Amino acid sequence: MRNMLLIARREYLEQIRGRAFKISTIAMPLLIAALLGYSHYMERKANTGKHIAIVAQDAALANEVRQQMLDDKDAQYKVDVTAPATAEERARLQEQVRAKAIDGVLAIDSSNPDKISATFTSLSVADVSENGGLQNALNRGVINERMIGNGMTQANADSMLAKVSVDALQLDKDGKIGKSKGGATVIKATLMLLLLSIPIMLYGLDMARAIVEEKTSRIFEVMLSVAKPGDLLTGKLLGVGGVGMTQIAIWVIGCTLFMGSALAASLLTGDIAIRFSWAEGVFFPIYFVLGFALFSAIFSGLAATCETSQDLQKFMWVAIVPLYTSMGLLPVMIKDPNSAWSIAATLCPLTSPYVAISRMGMTTVPFWQTALSVVLLVLAIWGTLWLSSRLYRVGILMYGKRATLPELLRWLRYS
């Protein structure tokens, strides 16, 4: 036990004092905040302020569509109308699109009043969101013109076309109804996944690289003279895990202080108001510790079979596949956090450290699912440590021979 704690202390102090720890502790949350802020800003500003030209034979219809587009305050369109438009004017406007003087041309064909059609020409015609806004404005303009043409007053037409807003409400497990968190759910889920996955991957891989470097430099031969292989592995796990917990604690304290500031009060309001529940606060460090222990145990056993850092790179998929799978499931969980895929990802030990906390921010996760997720993670860690420790005992002293599957099976029998 004494040797194990000494090794843990050495690993902890060596990494805490390193420049990489100090830089990552400050740079990583700033980078994540910048990426999320930029994504939110671009989402709000995308397809705004576009300069659109409307060409049509019916001037009244073209101007009505223009008014509908101008009424969309979020899009902030700048709209020109050319009606009636000649072939030369249409060609001139298309040339302006090609020269990027305007963003697009909406051509309305009302030659058949019963079947009005339109085309939109731009340099990015596949822009679905932009075409969706134009489609809505065109439809409302056509409906308004038809109602006016059938004798309805403008006031009545405006009343019938008035937009109806929908407030999203969320029902919890106790039957209580509250306002949905909206876009904040997506932001928080992404943030929690990144804050868990990045340290788990970085410190797990860092531990694996340290094992390969110590094996290559033969430092292990000296360390094994005073400590057992199991103590070495456990000590490194405790030391590196303590570094990760220290970094997480610094981030939590920093976020707590920021949440109480006036700047946070002005930023985290409205659609991006972010709140954390007690369950998220309790289980966040639990899943970090368990996730780190699982992936570090996997990488430790694999690293002991490698001769160089290049050999270790071929096992990178072990870390990347679960992370990419979790990120790919994020839209599925946002759409339905209680789907079969969401529950399976919560229970699977390879993905639960990443998705369980994110799912807690979307819905009330039944306690049995959380408890079973933790139990399965602990069992997976125990089984992985059992295998990795046996590979570690033999592999750290094996040099000059590439480990094959039959060789690994022999190592397990030796230990």
C-alpha cells in the first residue's frame, strides 16, 4: 500500500506541476465556451440580412410577398421588386447573383392563377433554411392576395394570417409541467459531453503513453525492484485520476463563481438559460471517475503490449469509437431521451460515462437505469482491470517482440 501511494503521489505531482496541465486547465474551458458561443452566434445570424430580388408579372403579388418577407424581423431581409420583369432584367439580376451583388432572385410565375409557381436562384440553392423562409413568405403572400381578391378586407386577412406562437412545455415524472429549456438543452448536453469525454480521453491516453515511455527507457526494471506490478498500475491510475479530478474541480469552482457574476446573469437568460440539477452535480464526478478508470485500465493493458508510441496509435480506435458513437447518439437523445437507443447508451459501459449526464439534462432518468448503469460500469472496470493487470505484469518486461493474440493468451496464463 505504501509503494502504491508513493507512486500515485509521484504521478500526481509530476503532472500537476507540468505546463501542459496549467495550459489545458485554462485553455480547454475557454476553447469550449468559444466554440459554443460561436456556434450559437452563427445559428442566430445564419441567413440574416440577405438581399433578395423578386421578379414577377403581378406587381401586387410581388409587393405582398415582399411585405411578408420584411415582416420577418429575424431574417432582416433586404428585398427589391421588379414587376413586370422583362427577360433582360431577369438576366441582369442573375448576373448580379453571379457577381455576389445580391444573394438570390425569387421569380414568381402567376400566369395560371390557380397554380402559382416560383423559383429561387442563388449560388447556394441547397440552403434549406433560406428556401424555407422564402416558401413561407410566398405562401402567405399568395393567400393574402387571394383573400383580398375574394372581397375580404385587409384587416380580416391580416387577422387570419396572424402567426400563432407555440410555448414548449415539459412534463416531469411527477406530473408537473414546466417550461421547456429549449436550445439550452442542446448546449448543456454538448457541454457536459465535452467536459467528460475530453479529460477521460486525454488522461487515459497520457497514462498509456507514459507506460510505453517508461517501458522503452527501462525505468520499470528499477521500479519493479521496490514495488509489485499491481502496485505500479494502481498507483498510476490513482495519481493520473487525481489529476483529472483536480482539473474538474477547478472547472466546477470556476463555473460556480462565473454563474454568480453579473456577466453570467446577462448572458445566460432567455433561450440559452442553463441550469444544473443536483443529480447532475452528484453524478458528474462519479461518471468521470468510473469512465477514467475504465478507459485507463483498457489503455494500460494495451500499452504494456506496445514497444513504441507508434504501436500505441493503432489502438486509438478503442477511445474514438465510443466517443463518436456517443456524439452520434446526441441528436437521437435530444429528439427522444427515453428511446431504446438512449437507454442502451446509458447502460453500455463504453458510452455511459459520456451520455448518462447529458441525458439527465434532457429528462428525468429513472433511478434504476442510473443505478444499473453505475453497477455495469463497476463490473466492466473490475473485469478490465483483471485482464489488464495480467497483461501488464508480463508485458512491461517484454522487449523486441511484437505481441500477437496467441502471445497475449500465453501472457494471461503466465500471470
